[in-house]
Amino acid sequence: MPKKNNKKNIFVLGGVISGLGKGIVAASLGYLLKSMGMKVTIQKLDPYLNIDPGTMNPYQHGEVFVLDDGSETDLDLGHYERFIDESLTHNNTTSSGRVYWDVLERERRGDYLGDTIQVIPHITNEIKRRIKSVNKSNKFDVVITEVGGTVGDIEGQPFYEAIRQMVLEEGRSNSIVIHTTLLPFISAAGEMKTKPTQHSVMTLRAIGLAPDILVCRTQQNHHLTNKLKKKLALFCNVENDNVFESPDVDTIYEIPLMLFNQGFDKKIVDKLGIKNLKQHSQINYLDKAIKTYKSPKNKVTIAMCGKYNSLHDAYKSILEAFIHSGIKNDAKVEVKWVDTEKLEKDMDFKVFENIDGILIPGGFGYRGIEGKIKATQYARENNIPFLGICLGMQCAVIEFARNVCNLSESNSTEFDKNTSSPVIDLMPSQKKVIDKGATMRLGKYSCTLSKKSNAFEAYGKINVNERHRHRYEVNNRYKKQLVKKGLSITGVNKKLDLVEIVEIKDHNWFVGVQFHPELKSRIVNVHPLFKDFISAAIKFKS
Ligand code: GLN
């Protein structure tokens, strides 16, 4: 007997290929359900064997998204937060590695009392426990669960099996399976092909999961027709009007509107039997935001001085924060990618011609550092609005110490262990750390701002909380010297006595932050520092 309950589960499973925007579909659905007044959360199940993405190379996995509680997570968690404007927790993320680790730990403790440990039921039970645990203390009306990768992946099998069991146990009327697929357009044949979707659905059905809804990714100028819908419905065993389209768009924030216009959210709440919902409260906001995004009054160009320039996913949250802050300032934010390794070699500052702002993002390791320090110097000397994030802030301090305080050997001990002026140094709590996973200063810490600062002007309050991911910090031994020469320390963590924000007086807008403001910028709630950085860039340009 399926349970009688009000808790509803929506599973989002991908087919055909990865990178189709499955996470955006999950996040958009979250946005639409919240807009109707529902309490909703989204979780990600990642079938890879790493415990979390914290130790993965950004080239392989994109950026690591850090939550308030310090969890290092997949960048899809960033999309979820940006769309539903809620702060998620470690309960919203899991991986095969985490699941196996926990089960094997219990086995070693003897908790299974001599049982033979198997994928079914031990691993699948642990996956189900984790899926349900997100709703334990919060009482969400709906939990959306996205599985990473695509149906048919070997490592994903236990997750699909656990979901199959859950749908049965929780009741089919309480669950929906959404399958996201691709409808490729084959130009030689001049038509869109449904076969990959058919095969993907066959694979799903072979493991006992029948999709209720298909969301098909289409390419520009090749849209889902009624004829195609009918064909997909017939071959994939779904109802005609349960086939939806997710087209190529200029910005991902269009997807909730596109789905809304097709009646996607209505279909889902009807199928789940959810009644008494409010009128949508957030559709107009998004509609207006998209209009501004498409025809803004202003345009600014920001130089992004990083080393992972060929993989934009490594800086996903910053790029999204540019979209949010651009819309708030009625401006298009164009990004000019400046390769700091190249800058370090050729010292060609022509790259900064016609630039309205310089951003140095976070990062690790020595490669490209001298280029970043030079870019900081250029911003300081030429009065160009500057935002330094984490490593970017550390570069600003090193540059200031070298060129203004005459400590020419200044460096971070991350790059030169024996520097005579370690203005950036390892936190004492980090000195004995050996393991690399989940050992940095991670997650939410408080920061107290000084009045009369750009930071205070932006936030409009004294106490703020921001997310961190670093091992090194400003060395307090140099604070006096730096301040004497005009570097303002405008944000501190009082409890740990750490510098959180530095600024330069008599500059258009120069702010370096030890934390990551981009992780807290959302489409309905832009981060104040990004908003003011872009506004300073607009002023600088005019
Ligand atoms: N590598 C620096 C540190 O560990 C900066 C880290 C970052 O930018 N996230 O402190």
C-alpha cells in the first residue's frame, strides 16, 4: 500500500548526453513551484566516486560551489540556489563515494550484524535514506531530486534502482519522473530525430522507471512540433501533452518562462494533486528581468583575469552574478577574458584598453599569479573599478605591499615559502592540515564592516555573513604598515581576528574580499557588492 502523505517527490533524470541543462530544468521547476507559494527544495545525486567535488580539477568539473555549512558541492547547487533563492545544506548533495563510504563505515563497525553487504538493499537503502533526509527537519511540500549523468551510465544504476523503489513505496501519485533528452537536428536529413530519446526511454523502462514527462532540448530554429510531440508520446509511452520543449536561450533565466508558457508547472501540480496554490508571484519579475537583459540601456566591459579562461564553467557563479548585477543596473556586462599567464609573460597592458572594470577571481597555485598582481596594479594606478575575490584580494594586498609599502619581496607563502615579507600567510589552524578534502576554511563566517566604506555603502548594514573557501589570509603582522600607506581594512572577522575586506581610499571603487560574494548572488536577490561594482563600472565609463 502506498503511503498517504502530502510530501511529493519529483525526479529529474537525464538521457542521451550530459550538458543538456538538466539542472536548469530542475531549478526552473523549483522557481515556478515556489512562485506559487510552495515550500520546495532541490537536491543533487552525483554517481561519481569522489566524496565531493572539493578536490576535483575545475577543468574537469567546473567550479566548486560552497554552501553556508561549508559543503563543497557541484555547480548545479549554485543554479538551484540562484533560482529558488534558498540556502541549501549538505543534505542537498550526495555522491556514490559518500554513500559507499557511509555503508562501509557501518560495515566495519559491525552495524550490519554479519549480513552480506550488497548494492541492493544496502546501497539503495542508503540512497533512499539520503533522498528522504533532506525533508526530515524542513517539511518541504515538494522535493526535486536530480541525478547527475545520463541514464545507462554504469555508476548511476544504484541511484535509478533506489528511485524505482521509492516511487513504489511513496506512491505513484506522490511522485513524478521527468526525463530530459535531446532532439538533434540532422541537417543532411533536414529533420529532427527522436530515436536517441526513444532509446534513452527504453533504457529507463528496462530498469523499471517509466517517465511521466519528457523535456526535450531543441536547437535554435528547430522547435518541437505537434507532430514530433505525438511521435515521442507514442514511442515513449507518455501522454501527448506531457512532452515539453527546452530550447536554446540567451540566458538560462528564460527557461522558467518558457516552461511556464507551455503549462509545465500546471501539468506537474495537477499530476501530483496539489491544490489551493497561490497565483504566480514571480513570473512578472522574471519577465521584466529578461526584457532588461535583452535591451539594456548601458553596456560595460569587465576584464576577467583568471587562468581557467577556456572553461567558463570554472567561473560559473561570477558569470551569473554579472547577469544579476547587469539586470539590476540596466546594463549588459560583457566579459573580456584576460589570460594572466600570458599577461605575466608579455606584460602587454593594451588588453585593458576600453575596460570598465577589472575582476580577479579566486584560485590556487602559482601559475599566472604575477599577471594577476600586475592587473591589480593597473586597476589601482588607473582608477579602474576593481573587485578582487579571495585570491584576487590576496593579490591586491601583495601588490600594495610591494609597490606602495616598498616591501618589494612581498608574497603569499602559498607561492614563496621563504619570502621575507609574507603579507599573505597560512592560517595557524591550517599549518598541521595534511588531507586536502574538506579541510579549508569553508562556508559561512561573519564579517563586521566599517562605516564610510564602499562595502558598507553596498550592504547598508554592519554585520554580514559570507561564504569562504581558502587556506591563506592577510598576515596581521603587516596590517599597520598597509593601513598607514592607505589600504583600508573595511571588513573583519572579529572572533578569529581575520581581515575580510580591503579597500583603497581615493580610488573610484577598489574592493578586495577574502570571501566569495558570487556564491550568494541570486536572480531575485543580487549580491550588493556585484551590484555596486557594475554600477561603478558604468560611472567610470561615462
Ligand atoms: N589559494 C588561496 C588560499 O587558499 C585563495 C583561495 C581562493 O581564491 N579560493 O587562500
